[in-house]
Amino acid sequence: MEPTKHVPHLVQPLDRRAFLGISLGSAAGLAAATAFSPAIARARQPVGAMPEKPGRTAHNVIFMVADGMSFGTLSLAEIASRAQHATGTNWVALWGREGAKRSVMRTASADSLVTDSSAGSSAWGGGVHINNDAVNFAPDGRLPVPILVHAAQNGKATGLVTTTRVTHATPAGFVANCPTRNSEDEIARQILDRRVDVVLGGGSKYFPDSLLATRPDLRVLRTRAAFDAEMNGMGDPASGPLLGVFQPSHCLYECERNEIDPSLSDMALMALRRLSSGKNGFVLQIEGGRVDHAAHANDAGTMVGEQLAFDRALGTVLQWMQNRDDTLLIVTTDHGNANPGLTLYGPETYKGIERLCSVRHSFEWIFEQLGMKLQYDDVTGRNKLSEEDRVGSVVREATGIQLVPDEIAAFVGSLKGKRPQLFEPMSRSSSILGSCLANHYGVGFISPNHTADFVEVTAIGPGSERIAPFIDNIDLHEVMLGALDLRPARAI
Ligand SMILES: [Zn+2]
């Protein structure tokens, strides 16, 4: 590919030690240290020493993300796959492969034990802990060089494939620098300016003609037919960089896709074919981005469908990797979400999974049919009972916590047989629906939010030996740099 050009002047190379040194040493750094002391505390207490040995080098790196995947989601996908097809998932099967490496990863960001996706992806992409909502943009204004930019400086081809908008947080973390993930116009501009070779997913609304006019060399695909034509070799394979955006916003959920969009697996295969046609190797991120959305909605059936679609993309990648020993594959998630789990007993559990595998529509669709937008802030069911001082004081005496009147009323109601939602976030209407369906699926959720749970990392291929049994998310940045043996990033 062409070397990276037109990258904003504000990008500066930054390594992890330099970043922390500056944060602690300067006057500005002192202010920043106050602002994000949790990150500094973590930096002083490394979780797991990464092996010092040099390790093998890789021609290519494929980084796969099932966004917002609690371990319970992976478990449910495995159970559902066995129930439906009598075979398990590609992910779990990978654990048994010779040379496969497994690790457990913590996911906290600079300002929160519970990360969001932009800070999570930036930790991998830029190697620095930043605050939630930012994209490779440290609290003191410094900007780590994202791995796709760094790889391109070394002549590698680069790619982003996702089921979300391609300007969304997880793809952005590998290529962009932005104070907020919400600046998707700016992220779209950076994706084009930084000359990512293959970009496939949703989000066409962020690529207006005026922006595309700045990149006349870019081949743009907008429909399934155009995608298929390209895949079938009707397009010119040497025609340069490729942008495929198939929905104005996110791609449709797998249960509603109906061949309207290309699948994640199809998009992954196209990216692999295009990127591997060069001789310098590539770095590719592939994201199953809507596992996260369905988990936020506590929509168990849709969530498992998204996870299984991600797993099919993993199968495609593993097939492409067959008989190759030049590619490092990392499969993981940026954080847990809602921590789902199958939690009823007995023969009904089988019935519940069967029901889970049969969903035809998402909660998003249900809310649309009801003339409502699925939002996470429409609190319902708040009973207004009078305060009961005796109950409040007993709880306070036992726990030191003063319950608010609504909580006391809900607790008293539960003693009388009512079924209130005691954990406030679970009062959202999507969570109420998820809780109702939990009686039929047997799958419950703890919240509609991300969680701080440690997460699964599976890797195979050259460089995977650098991964320790327990790691921090920023360690995977070093793993990729080490495997690719890149020259240090330079200012652009
Ligand atoms: Zn999320």
C-alpha cells in the first residue's frame, strides 16, 4: 500500500513508559496524575510479567473482537451450537489446538474499572490506558500512534471489518485519535486520510460524497450485489483500497439480516483475500460488534445469534490460516457485558436453549413494532410507597447503607410477594423484558451495562508465546508490536 499520508500533525509517537514518565514528572503531568490516578496505581502493580524472550515474528496479525462478550456469552454459544448442530464452537475447539495459547485479561480503563469500547480498543491499538469515551487520546492530550498507522509506516497493509458502523469505537481504536468516540465524522475522515486498505461494515452515513471526493482512488461498495460481484472476481483485484459500507448505521442483527448485508464471515474472507495479495503482510481487526448491543438490551436470543455469527467468521479465518505459519491470530473481547448465564435447573434448561436458538427478531424490532425506540434510560415500574423507617434502620444497622425510599418500598413489597427490580439499572424496559424472558430461556442478566470481569484471550501463531497467563489489555499492544517486529513509530 501507499505509505501513510495526510495524518494530522498532532499525532506523536509515544511508548508506555514515556507516557507514564511524563504523566508523573511534569506540572501538567501532576494534574493529569490526579485526574487518572487509577491508571497510575495499576501501572505500579503489573498484573502479570510478560515473557522477556524475544519470541517469533509474524508476517500478518489478525485481531478478532467479540465486543462485550462475557464468559457466559461464550458458554451459551457453545451450548447452543452443540444443541443446534451437535458440534461446538470454533473458539472452544481452538483451545485444543496444538500451540494455542490461552490467557485471562483485565480490562479497566484509565478512569474506570468498567471500561467502554473506545478505551478498550485503544488499549490494544495504542498501548496506553485512556479514559472512557476517548479514542487514543490520553487525559494530558498526548496521542499514542494507533497500530494500523504504525503498521502502515512499516509497509504493512491494514484492514477493519465490523458489524457496527466502521466509525464505531472498536475499529476506531486501531486507527484514530479523537477526544471523543462520538466524533464519527472525524473518525471517518481519519480512516480515509490514514489510508486503511480494506474497510467493511456499516456506517455509510458518515461517508458523504464530499468526503469520498477526497479519495478518488477508493473503490466504494454499498450493496450486497456489489459485494458479491467483488467477491466473485468481477471487480478488479488490483484496483486499490476498498470501502464497503452496507447500512447507514450498524449492520443488521444476524437474526434479521436475510442476506441483505454480507455476513461478518463473508466480509472477513474478502478482507483476507485483498490484504494477503500484497507481499509485506497485514494487520486486520475483525469485530463482531453487536454481541455487545444485544447484551446491553438483555436480549439473550439475539446475543447468542451474534456470538455464533462471530464464531463462523472465526471459522473462516482459521480455514484461511490452514497450512500457514506466518500469521498471529488473537481472539478476545474488550470487556464483559451484562454477564448472562443459564441459571435454572433440570430438563427445562434444554427447552430454554431450544427457544433461545429460535428467535426471529431482536428486542430492537419488538420496540420498533411497539412504536418505541429502544433506549436504556426509560425507567419504569418505580413504586411510590411511603417510607418504612423500621426496615430502613434495620438494613442500615446491618450494612451501614441508607436505602432510598423507593428501595425500601421495593424491599417491603418483595416481602409481600411483589417482584420489583431492586437494582436500578435493571428497571429499564429492555431489562424488564429480558427478565421476563429469562423465565422461559433460563438465561438471566445482572445488568444492562459492561462489567469489570476478566475476559478470555485465545491466540495461536508466531508471537502468541509472548502472552502471559494473566495480562492487562495494553499488553496485547506489545504482543502485536513484538510479533510484527515493527520499527518504532515515527511522528508523521
Ligand atoms: Zn457496549
